[in-house]
Amino acid sequence: MKLIFAGTPEFAATALKALIAAGHEIVMVLSQPDRPAGRGMKLLASPVKQVALEHGLPVYQPEKLRTDEQQAPLRALDADVMVVAAYGIILPQAVLDLPRQGCLNIHGSLLPRWRGAAPIQRAIETGDSETGITIMQMDAGLDTGAMLSLHPVAISATDTSRSLHDKLAEAGAQAIVAALADLPRLQAGATPQPAEGVTYAEKIRKDEAALDWQQPADVLARRIRAFDPFPGCTTRHGEDTIKCWSAQAEAGSGQPGQILDISPAGVLVATGSGALRITELQRAGGKRLPAREWLAGSKLAAGELLCS
């Protein structure tokens, strides 16, 4: 099958590798423009672009796809399908209409739950026990197209956004290969998304990182898992900012933010309901460390208060 592939991060790169391995003819790869990254702020190619170049595939990196001039390179390709995965650029209807069989999206949730930019993080943060992959026939709305197939994935009590991302990336890669192999049947039975159960996964903002100790311990523990690896949850001890990478809810009470106990097992902090045992921490400019190692250079003391 003659494909255009549009995607940018690792999630999409996993799917691109699977499509290449399945023998599809990929006539063009679209990815966002190279962005500055790292301490040197050098331009860095996206994971999708890197995979494309490794396999000698043509790459197109427009800032947008709104104008006739920006869309022109796609018109001459005579593609059967465009596969889209975390591309990050809105596709106008004119682009959606270019491939003979339309555009398919690999979405990291079981639609209509968690439409939007951060379905993996929001599913963990909210406490969902299950998420998955939806292969969707794209329309001009925000993740509103008809569903071709659903692929559930369990969320474990220890999953972070990184570990769940990896599970969903692999599930998405397998799902899109299977969908393309059975596309006429799936498109004939496409199911419109129900009006009930729609939720939106807003993009993660850096200002959400600060832990609010008035919240219950289980809510804070989920947020820490949801925000690993980005942006990482933070708390403050005086003028120092501490990142909290791993924690679990425990019994305990006290003024929210009060340090109840410090031991090699972690830093136990009172919350609005219960207590939170922080087991992996990071100082500004330092490395992520287990609590027993991090505490070796710590100034924390039981009874002190942490703040947002």
C-alpha cells in the first residue's frame, strides 16, 4: 500500500518502523521542523525524521499545511492512505481528502475518552485502570473521527507516562499494521464516536508540576507517575526546589506539607488526606536518586514544612 506517514515523537517512530517492516511503500514522511534541544540548543531532528533518514525515505517538514503551496508536495504522490501519529500539526480538510482512502490516526486512548494532546498523562493522573489505542478515520475535528478499531491496554498501579507510552506505542504500531491489512472491512464498519463519555486531555503545562499538599496522597502519587518524565512534579524546601519522581500513598496525618518521617525508605509527608512517601528525588542540577542516596546530602528534617 502506498502511504504518507505523518508523525514527530517516539510514539510515532515506533509505528513508522512497523510499517516499514510490513513492506508498505512509504512515499513521503512528514514531521515537524527540527527544533533546538540540549544544552547547546542545536537543531535536533525528530525521532520520526531520524527513522525516515535511516531508511532513505523522503522527508517533508512544513511549519503548517494550510496553503496550496504547502500542500502541493502531497498532491503529486497519489497515496492510498496517510497514517498520522502524534504529528502535532493540524491537517485541514483539503489534506485529509488527498489520499484515496483518507487519513488514519493512531490515537493513544480508547475514544471518545481523552481526546486531545495528553491522553497518556491524563489517564494516569485521573486513576483510569485501562486505556488503549484507537485507529480512527480522521475528520476535521479534534479526535472526533469514526473509529475503525479499539485495542485496550491495562494501566498498572506502577505505570508512569514513560512506561505506559512504551506499551501504547507498541500497541499502536501493531494496530495500524493490522488495520491497513483489513482496511476495506474496517472502513465499511466504521463506528461514529458516541456523544457520551467524551473527555479532553489538555496539554500538560509546566505550572501543573508543583505538588499541592492539600490534595489527598493518592491523587499526588498518581500525578507524580503521570508527570514522569515530563515535566516532573516539584515541591519546595525553603529556597530549594526538589523534584519528586516516585512516591506512594500511606497512612499518616499532620499539617499538609509537614515532613512526618525521614528514613532510607523515603520522605513521608502529610497531605490533605493520608501521607505520601517520596522514594525517588532530585535536586536542581542533580540526578534522580533513590531516597537513601538523595538523603545523604539532604538538609530535610522531620517537622519541617514543604510547600508548593
